[in-house]
Amino acid sequence: MESLSPLIRRRLKFVPGTLRALAVLSGLILLLSGCGGGPIVATSTGRILYVATTSGIYGFAIMSDGTLNPVSSQPLDPGYYSQIAATSEPPTGQTSPLLLGASGLSSLTVWTIGGTGPLTKTTSLVTSVCPSNTYSGPITGVAVTSDNKYAFVVNGTAPAGASTYNTATLALSGGGCTASAMTTTTGTVFPVQPSLDCQEPLSPSTCTLFLTLSTTATTTPISATTPEEDTFTETSGVLGTPTYTPYSSCAFPNCPSGVTFNANTLYFYTSFNGSSPSLQSIGPESTASTSTVNFSSASLNLPCMDSIGGNAYIPTSNGYLYSVGVGSGGSLGSVTTLVTPSTFGTPLYMNSCAVATNP
């Protein structure tokens, strides 16, 4: 690899001008091909990005070079789901990871994830198993705890209040529900997207819940307001009193509407629209962002995270899907466009997304 072989040098001695240069190039190509220097072909990482749209759920294989390869040109499920979430591995009693879908009904739709990304609908998780006079109404948002034992759901049509049980914890193994109430006292607000940090618990059994909020119900356009951060106990499903107020000085429309968590960097990542569309990182128990990357379009919806690959994915309402690399200390990379309105022949309104690992 360090020099041309003596045989090639001897032959070049008798080749004049341009032909000699071409021969040098040919010799180098031969040597490089012999050393494995051919083109690098992207391979699947084994992780699947699911995107919930108004036309159904689409799946994309995440490739080693960061690109996406559609699992199918058609929706894997044609239904409408406002939020989706995935387990990072098969929950207890399951042989495959699960994808969960919140569609505004009183139950979560549950799919098992196949080896190359197909979805098979299975049993539903219902809030009717909650104690009477507690959680009731639709499930509009969902997140999964990091140990894959529980789904945390919210009712975005019910405002906060001491007697309004608009959040609940459902056991993924089936049965068992604990209803709870948001404890914010900032006026009439509705829960939008939950995200859980159980990697750095405040106590051995406590997680941090980051909950984005709206001053209008999620059945209408979101009017983002100051989010809420609570302590959350997995085993009991109980929410504690908020201790920190992320973005306490924000005002509509410049408050976060979406949030996701990276289990490796230990930061939350929030999506903003308003006058400066952006993705921002913020540490648990912090009040202001650490890093910001801006977008040119105010159409960002609810983000999701590939903690293994180190990428945040941001779906939009106008048919674009973006990724942003995340690094240590909350650092953010540049914006990459992965899906455009022409990918499926028509712009897809993308609500939210989730990343799962193939079984």
C-alpha cells in the first residue's frame, strides 16, 4: 500500500505522457481494491423508526450511514394515532418489543414488532381497569418507562386540577392501573407529550417526568405554554409536586410543544415552533436550555430519540422528517433532511415518532 510494486514501475518506464498517468491510476485502483478499499455499503442497524401520520404508521429501517430505508411504501397500520411510543426490548412475558399507539380512544393500541419491522396488532391496554372515579376519557399521549414495565398515558382533553385525574400508569404485563393528577397551578392547562428520565432518579424508585402543556385541549391546535417537571414513582404511579419549572420565562408561542429523552446523554430534547423553530436540549432539574439548533419552518411536531444511534428525529406537519445528532453535555449537531414531501408522492402530516430495536 505504501508504493507501487516493482513490476508496475518497470512497465510504466516505457509508457509515455497521458498513457503513463492512466496506468498509474489503474495501478492504484488495483492496489486499493486488493486492500478492501471499495465503496462502503450502508447496512441496517437493526433499529426501526416508526412515524405516525394522518395516513397511518410508516416504518423506516435506520441504516449505518444515517439514512432511512422504508419498510413499505404503504402504511404498516392505516389508523390515525396522535402519539406513539416503543419499548426498547421485549417486556416481561413478551418475545418481541412493543409499539404503543394513542388515538384518542379509551385504550392504547398495542403491536408486536417483527424482525424486519412489520407490526402485528395484539391486545389493548385500557384505562377502564383504573379504579372508579379516577382516570377517564381518551388517551391522547403515551411514553414508556426505561425498564419497559409501564406505559405512562395522558388525557389531553382534561385540564389540570386537583380532582382531574388526567394521567395514568398502565402495566405492560397486563392489568393494573394507577391514576394520578397533574399538580401544576399555573392556570387551565392540558397535557401534551410526556417523557420520562429514570436513569438518574432523585431516589432509588423515583423518575423525572417532563410534560409539555397547552392552554387548549389537544383536540385543537396546541397552544404551548410553560411545561411541568414532576417526580414520578414507577411502582405506585404517583406524581410528586413540581420542583423545577423548565423554561419558566417562556410565553406562547415560544414554549416547547414536544419532548423526548436520551438515556445515554441524560438530557431532554424539546421542540419549539413560534418565531424561532428549534430543537433544544435541557438537563433534568434545569430551567433553561443548554444547546439550540434552528429550523427554517415552523411546522415541528413531537420528536423521538434513537439513544443508541445518538439522533433525535423531528417529524413535521408539512411532509419533512429531520434528524439532529446529539452529543455529550447536551450538544446538538446540524439538521439533516431524511424524508421530503415527494418521498411517498404526497406530503404526509407527521404527528410523532418512536424508535424500536428489532428482536
